[in-house]
Amino acid sequence: MGVQLLVLEVLCRVGGLGTVGWFTGCLFAVATWGVLTVALRRTWTTSFGPANRVTLARTILVGGVTALVADSFARHTPVTVLIVFAAVALVLDAVDGQVARRTGTATPLGARFDMEVDAFLILVLCVHVAIPLGAWVLAIGLMRYAFVAASWVLPWLRGDLPHSMARKTVAALQGVVLVVAGTGLLPRTSAACAVAVALGLLVWSFGRDVAWLWRTGAGEASAVDIGAPVLAGLRVTSRRAGPDR
């Protein structure tokens, strides 16, 4: 929380972060602290681990992005800083998994933590891009949450999904396209087309996985964790951490 507040102070001095951004950033920090505290106590984890520390660094960057996006509704915000924070957070997404595997510290908690940070960053970027392009962009960020909600009603959606490079590629593409569209460098029409293509690929990826789960009637898995393989390309269940953390 201290580092998150320090980042918010830097944003305030560099880009003039306003009251809305400060409040949102502080709320994000408190929520992160609360959720992680509860999760650590429930899992009886004795060490946070190096990989989780990398993910926590990404979380702090996402907190900065969230504050800037929230502040953009009330005032002009430095888009360059927002994009740099988001881009670094996306790059570090490949680092924490490598660290977890090389140090032998992959855990269900780490996988879940990593997945939730990914999902929330995509949602926040969707909000940022939706300001110039329209609310339809939010479908990208909300799709994973809609899938999780559907799995509460339809148990067959809680099955384990097989490894898929196509799923990983589509998942990574979402963040890249949203960051590029969020820079404002592309003409509005070009940005809208790029985001629409990304959304179409995500719908295809979800549709393919839903069809596979329907055909196979795959076994039980956590309703929350089953969203991770579809959006973030992670094969994680509540029983173990997958090979991609």
C-alpha cells in the first residue's frame, strides 16, 4: 500500500493526478491489500514468493493505470504515462510465470493472483478505450466475468480446458490492441477496426472453448479459475497450478 501511494504521488507531481484519481488509486490499494490478506490466511502460505512479488509489482502499475483512467472522466490525464504503465504491466505478465517455474514456487494462489490482475487490467484498458470508441469495447473486458457468472449456473462450464496456443495468442492480442488503440495515435476508424477484430477473435476463442466443454462434459473445476485459461491462456484449477502459472 505504501508503494502504491508513492506511485500515486509521483503521478500527481508528473501528470497532475486529481482527486478522483487519488481516491480510486487508494481504493484499489486497500482492496488489493484486503483480498491478498484474506487469500494468504486461507491458504496458510508461509512465504509470498518471488513470482508473487513480480505480480504485486504489476498490480501496483495496474493501480496507477486505474487511477489515471478514473481521473480521465474528470480532467485531462497524461495518456503517455498511462500507456507506459499498462505496457510494462503487460510485459511483466510473462516474467512472473517464468520466475515461478524456475524457482519452483508455482502455487494456485500465485496463478489466481496473476489471472485476476490480467483480467482487471484488460477491463480498465477497455474503459479507457471505450471513451473515444464507444461502450461496445467493454465487451472484451466483461466477457471473462460473464463466463464465470455463467459457470455458476451451468456446472459443465467448470471443466478443465486443454492447452491451446491459439487461446494464448488471442489473450495476449487483447492487451496489445487495447494499448495501441489507447495511445490515440491511430485514426479513430483504424483503432475501432483493430479493437473489433480483437473482440471477434475473443468471441471465437470463448465459443470454441464453450463448445469443447459442452461436447466433452469435462469434470468439475473452480468457477473462477476456469475463466483464467480462456482469457489469460492459463491452465489453472483450484486443485493445482498449471504449467503456465
